[in-house]
Amino acid sequence: MLWLITQGKQSLVNVREVTVKGKTIEGIVDSSSLDQWSKTLGKYESKERAMEIIIDLSGKLEEESNGISTLFHMPDK
């Protein structure tokens, strides 16, 4: 289970998938066979920065793979 605190520290979100769309990082929070619901987790100055954050997130998941849950704070910049 992956929990993320959004960039603006306004939300704590449980996500199923994290994806980069341009400069924005989005989290899929739920889906059905016909639709999916996502939330913007952070918006950064470049796509490259967004990709760096995804790599940091994957490292955190590898470090803390306790089988229960992981919490990641989206960086401000």
C-alpha cells in the first residue's frame, strides 16, 4: 500500500499507480473497468524533475518494503 502526501501538504492519498504526465505527477486512486480516478500529487518545473522524483519514490519503496505500507512526501520543488 502506497500513501503519498501531496506537494502542497493538503492531502494524504492512497494510490494504486503513480505516473508522470509532462511536468505533473498523478496518482491513480481508484479504477473500474470503464473509468479511473486520479489526483495530481505534484507539479514540477520540468518533466526531468518529475522523473527524478519517481526514481526517488521507487528507491523509497525498495528501502521500506515491509509488505504493509510506505509513506512518501512529495517534494515542494
